[in-house]
Amino acid sequence: METVDSNFNEREFYIPTYILSEDESSDDVDLADVPTCPVLVFINSRSGGQLGGDLLHTYRSLLNRYQVFDLGEETPDSVLRRLYLNLSKLKSNGDEFATLLEERLRIIVAGGDGTAGWLLGVVADLKLSQPPPIATVPLGTGNNLPFAFGWGKKNPGTDPNSVISFLKQVMDAKEMKIDSWHLLMRFRAPNEGSCDPIAPLELPHSLHAFHRVSSSDELNVEGCHTFRGGFWNYFSMGIDAQVSYAFHSERKMHPEKFKNQRVNQGTYAKLGWTQGSFLPSRLHSSSRNIGQLVKVKIMKRQGEWQDVHIPSSIRSIICLNLPSFSGGLNPWGKPNSRRRRDRDLTPPFADDRLIEVVGFKDAWHGMVLLAPNGHGTRIAQAHGIRFEFHKGAADHTFMRIDGEPWKQPLPVDDDTVVVEISHLRQVKMLATHGCISKGVDDPSSHGNHDADGEDDSDEEDSVRDEQRKFGAAETFKIPDDIDISHLS
């Protein structure tokens, strides 16, 4: 039996039960015992094969089991509402322990990018007076969010010492801000058929991230269908999302084949070939060039839209918030000083309220990301982006938010299908020192991007705030009969 690290002091992370439930007594706590780094832990127990369940067991054995939550049993919005309501009551009664604990509270979420985005959306929607920063444990296939903030991209160890090591990293981590983005899609109600998003294998859409607005929502327009949501990492459209859709569908049909992260990634590559990601677009009419499907506009200055030329070879467009995509690759790269001057480009900061728009021709083009200084076709960097679909150009397209794909039917008789992306708000992340994500005000963000010598060739180179929510904290529910393993 493995010996647990003797230097581990659980009290540094421990949350007393009375903080979590108003029915418990606070008689056994003392102000001197306020933990240095109290953590709430949320785990998608069905992520990473058996790893999610193993991780849940380990965290509950090391900490107060009541501060560790299985997302298959309780949603994060219900947990956080209950916790902060109790904290408010305790503070109003003069409980200094509760006051200090709230100031120091941190969140750990273990799962894939979908699970991490769910937690971020809940914290953003609740608009807490002291929102806790969030650390992410990689338990998915891509793990772009954890990788971007220094937590790695490989499934972690689930033994006690591996968890203790992670907890110590959380204690030493720095806080960073991260932008979030609002996604709006609107079109006239079709004459026939449904245009609701279709998740892999026709299941209800997996996330709060994209859904139809209610008739009472001020975003709703009579005679139109309006969908909205948000993302933290990226939104993509085209062949990239189509391959992801095929992967998720395959995993739904044969979950027994997707127990290993490396096998999952190999399967993803094979599907890239069979779906045409490596093949010329003329062989696959369903994944035609983006420029044939949509007109693209960007907002360089607030309220001013301008057209953007999309090279005829581009088959996927990625709208990036973080410098991590497809398992840790950086499609934007680091523009050298000439590119920055001539095209008004900057490095990709996590909190600059700018989104990076990158194009790819096919999967072979994506291979350039594996080379030093490799990047995709930089299309634009902007405060917002708008896609206007050409009438009758296609009856569907594929889209993806933070790793969660869907097939989007389009009304063929409508020339007003619009997808618009705009800045929403910011939340706090926990990051390791030296992580690849940088903030505008981070001293390490400046001075190391001015690589004049790098090979940077690129031949083609007013909605009210309360409506702009992820829906995570108020509308997202997991039906009893829905498996949440797809969030990994």
C-alpha cells in the first residue's frame, strides 16, 4: 500500500461541514483553523473512463467528503447557491471564520473542456461578490483549458500522492482573468422542418452552451428562431467541427472503445481522414469552402463592422480565445513585429477582449502547428465577428463550442441566417507560473513576442448584460435519463 505524503496537512484545504450546510454546528472550529486554501471540488465521475470515479474516491478520502461533489449527482449551480446563501447568513451573524474562508475559497473542477466550461459558466452567471478562481483537472480528450493554464493535458494520477501534489499546486497557483464570449444565432422560422441543433446521435444538446431562447427572453424576435450561448476557449465552423461530430457519434455508439486517452486521440485522427479532413474539398461537397457558405464581418472598433476576405481554400474557421486548440496546439502563434505593425496584430492574450480568427484548408494545413512557429492562416483579430450565411448555400453546417460539436440545420429559403460573437465578461482562473496563457498586465507577457527572426510567413494571411448568460446557473438541468459522460 502506498504511503501518503507525510507533509500533507488536510487542514490547509479543509472546509468544515457547517460552512456547507446550515444544519451543522460550528462549535468545533476556531479562527486559527481557517484553511490557507479551502477548495470546493467538482468531479465528472464519468470522465476519463474509470479515472473520474477513482479521483472522486481519492478526494473524498483526503478531504471532507461533503466538499467534494459528483456532477452526476448534483449540479454546480445548486451547490454554489446553497453555499453562498449559507456564507451570507454566517457573515451577517458575525462569523469571521466564514468571512475569511470565502476570501480564500478556490474551486477545482475535474473533467473535459465541456465540464470545465460548465463550471465557468455557472460562476459567471451567478455574479458572486467574490467569485472564486477555478483550477481545471484534465480528464478529457483535448483538455485545452487545463493545458492553457498550466495544468497539463494528460489524465492525472488518481492515487493520494498525485492528488496531494495537485492540491499543493493549486495553493501556489496565481490568479488570471479570462474573457468569455457570447454567441447569438438568429434566422426566420423555416417554412418546413426543424432547425434546432442536432447533437451527436440525435441526443439533446449536451451543454448549456447553446440553446433556444424562451419566448419571454428579450433576445427573442417574433417570427424568428434565436439561439444563444457562450464559450471560453473556441468556436469553430466547418470540417473541423464535422470531424468532431463524427468522433462524438462514434463514442456514443461504442463507448467501450474510448477508455484510453491515447486511443481516443488516434481514433480522432482516423476520423479526420474518413470525413475528408485530409482530402481536397472538391471530393466532399458537404464540407465546401467557408467563403462559399458565409460572408464574414469583424468589429475592429466598437459598433463598426467591416467585411473580411476569406481565401477560397479555407474549409474551417476557428475563433480562438486561448492559445490552445486540439490538445494544446496554438493556431494563432506569435506574430512577429512586422506582422503586428502591418496588420495590427498582437499576441493572443486571455483577457484583452479580442478574439483571434484563424482559417485552415484541411488537416494537412493543420500539421503546420506541429512545426516550430507554425500557425494557421491568420484572418483577423477583433472585438466581434459575424457570419452571414448565403441563401441556399447549404442545408446544414457543423459547429463546435469548446469541444462540443453539433450539426446545425439551416433554412434553405432564408438569406438572413446570422451567427454573431461578441465579448461577454471575465472570470478568474487559477494558473501555474509559466503557463502558456498570458494576461495583458502580466510582466512575462511582454518582451518575448517580438521575434523578428521567426518564420512567420502566411501567404493568405447591445444586448443587456442579464440576457447574455451561458444559461448555466438558471436553465441547465441534466435529465435523469441522459448520460453526462459526453461532457468529457
